[in-house]
Amino acid sequence: MSEMPEGLPRHPIGTFAFVGLYALLVVVGWFAIYTYLYLGRGGVTQ
């Protein structure tokens, strides 16, 4: 079994960064749609 070279991280930082960025974009996109479309139209009125 090969050893990992010194200085390299033990976990896949790129994958975590990609998933975190995707989650952040989903949250920001949802908030933008909620704010500018839903609240911009007046929300639910009875």
C-alpha cells in the first residue's frame, strides 16, 4: 500500500468545496426568488 506524500490533506477538500458552493448557490437562489418574486408580488393575501 502506498503512503501519501507529506503536505497533502487527508480528505477531499475539492469535493467538500464543490458541495458547499452548490449548497450556498441553492440557498442564495431560493432567497432571491423568495425576496424578488414572492414578496415583490405581495405574498399571500386573504
